[in-house]
Amino acid sequence: MLWLRAPTGTGKTEALLLWAGDTERLIYLLPTQATTNAMWRRLRRIYGDDAVALAHGRAAYMLRMESDEDPLDARLFGSVFARPVVVATLDQYLLAHLHGRHWEERRTLARCATIVLDEIHAYEPYTLGLLLEALRREPPARLALASATLPESLLQLFPEGYLVEAEEDLWQRRRHHVQLRKGSLLEEGMQQARNFAHQGRRVLVVANTVADAQALYEQLQATGLPCTLLHARFAFRDRQHKEERVARPRPGSIFIATQVVEVSLDISYDVLLTEVAPIDALVQRMGRVNRRGDNPSAPVLIYTNWSEGARRIYGQDVLERSLEILQTLCAEPTDEELAQATHRLYEYVLNTDAWQQELQEGRQTLDELQQILGCYTIDLTDEQLRARFTTRRGMISVDVLPQCYVQEALQLKEQGEGWRLPELLVPVPVYWLIKAPDAFEELADLQVRQTGLPYDAERGLRLTDDWQTRVEASIL
């Protein structure tokens, strides 16, 4: 087993591919569909289109976009890990071990493959529990774990490996000038973002919740500055357009985002303003400014008053511990010092009772499902089995269709282009459907739920004040 730790922008992917060499089969696993799509395009340029498969929930759509007709063979070969190189979300690997569709083929081919688990830090403990149990039962031929923040306490969960780190001079780079600012990002941060933009800086602003990001966007846009907003509640088509736009920012522009920037975008801005968050999340956000260290240290302003939404997402104890660690850092920390700060937070979090309990629940779920199912594929009409057939326990989302796109969706179906429906769908937390069911309606013709919640391509899906109160009350 290989453990690879290297700062962002230092060639981690290239090092992993060199290590994989001329392996018979390479399975490259990533945490999100966005990162998987980007890596799929990248590896196709290296290995050739016919050698690289894609496997995730929207792979059929991505493949169809690249072809004049339905690429049935490509979809099938990707779904069973049958191409020489397969780029997939970790979920696809885990669903095979939970006896999902095609589990026999996937697991047979994975056993003799070289598997790369990139961004290993990005997973919740339940998912890690599933992964650890799957690897214990059926280890692949070769395995690599990689991350810019690869804490020792996380590595100890896996079988012993050989640690390879980036060269010392890369770890000693000082790419950021960190300033802890009193106040909130939503109030004090807005004026500072304007000041930087007027100086011609390319400004990245990261909020911890979609609602705060939308509020920042509306306030900054009203000033006349060029602003772009990106978060998880955009239709897929609109999100793709935005990702293309923010990859080439103009001087004086402001990019407002949520956690989606942490593992999905290869961008480099001049300034970062962010609400305080867990250290590992902050390090990933900082990796989106002065990404390759070619410029003097970039200003990073971290606002220390967190919102109620941030407290619910991360937990007050984690935010407090992160702030304590930040206060011990010098103004221009090296990449090595930032990695060590992450290790300190992980050492605390991984030893909490709640984290350990979720980890064990993941292990136990995989063990029990395999015992129940034996040699059979899971029956998803069984309510109890279906409830346990999940690879994540965090913010589980479902796709809905904004009312403003219903007519377009119906036209696509009439024109025989129903496969393009994913372009118009927006992911929302599943608890919205449970706590606010009258905001959603089944569309039998399209086999999807529509929502009357306001949506536009610049701000995404929004909760009205009434719905916001109802949803927040349901999770307090």
C-alpha cells in the first residue's frame, strides 16, 4: 500500500499515475461527481478515449453528451469496471460491496486492480467504516491513499503502507498570509471583498451555507461589481456554465461559493475571505488562492464569528477547536504547518465517541448486509434493506425539477431527448421533502419531483422566508 501526501498543485495525480505504471487495470476513486468528471477528461487525454471509463450516478448523461448516439458499450463497461482505466466515485465501489447491481463483476475485477483513493480526507466516518470493511474482506492487488491533508490518525485506520511525501521545498512554501478577523463574513467580510475587488484583485469568498452565500451574492451584486455564485443547489447545466466562467476570472471579479470549491475546482484566485470552518476545509479553500505558489503570499481573511448554519453542519466543538489551532499559527504558515494543524484537528475528532460510533456502524452495516444477502443482489423493494443501502449518512440529497424548467423538460421528452433531463435537475436535502412535502409534487410523465421554490440561473434554488423557517425548525 502507498500513502501519498503532497500539497495542492504539486503534481499529486501525476505521481499516482507513475506509481500505477502499466497495471492491467486502474480504478481511480474520488469523492464527488464533479471531481470524477474532471479526472475522467484528464485521464482520457493521457490514456485515450477508448481506454477510460466513467462510473457514477450521472455517468450515462456524461457519456451521451460525448457521443452522437447512446454509447451502450461505454456505459456497460464503465458500470462493471471493465475498462483498463475506470474513474468512479467511491460510492460505486462501495455499492458493489453492498450487493448493488452488477456487484459480482465489479468486485471480481476490483480484486485484481490497482486502486487509487484520492482525497481520502473528504469522507465521513460512516463511509470510511464501509470502506475499511470492504478492503479488509477483499483487498485489491495494489492500493494508494492520497491527499494534501493526510493525517496520521486517519492513516492508522488502514493497513500499514509506505508513506511518500512531496519534496521538502514544496512543503516549505508560504503561499498565504492568514489573518483572523473578528466579526462575520456576511457583514464585515462584504466590505472587505469590495475593497479587494476595487484594487483589481480576483476575490474568492467562501461561506459555510448556501443561504449565506446567496445573501452575500445579492449584496455584492447590488454594488455593480462582477460577481459569480456557485453552490450545490444549481441545475447541472447552470453549474457547468459557472464552473467554466470562474476558471478564467477577470481582475476585479468576485467568486462567491460554498464548500463545493474544496474538492471540485482547479482554480487560483488572489484573495480568500472565508467564514471559520474545520482546519482541513480551510486548507482546501486556501488551496484555491495562489494555488501553485507563483506569487507573493496571498491574503486569507478568516472571520471568526460562525453562523448558526455552520454550527449545525460542523458542530460547535469542532469549530472551537479549529479556531484554537488557527490562533497558534504564524501569519504566513508553510504548507507543512498547515498540514500539521490539520493533523491536530483530526487527532481530536477521530477520538470522539460520536466519530468512532459512526465508523463502527459503517463496518457493521457492510458486514451484516453481506451476511444477509449471501450470493444475491439486494432487493430494493424491501424497505428495511433499502434504508441500509446507502454509502453516506451526511447530507443526503435528491434531485428535483424547478418549475421554471418543467416545460423545457417536457419538450425534451417529446423530442426523444429525455436523457438530457439531468441538465435541469437540482439536488436538495432529502429532509426538505420530509418536512416540507407541499413544496414538491410528483410529475408522473417525467418520473421526477417538481418544486415551486424560486429558482434562477444566477442564484440557484432558494428558500422563501416561510420555507426557511419551517426547514430550520425541523433540524433544530
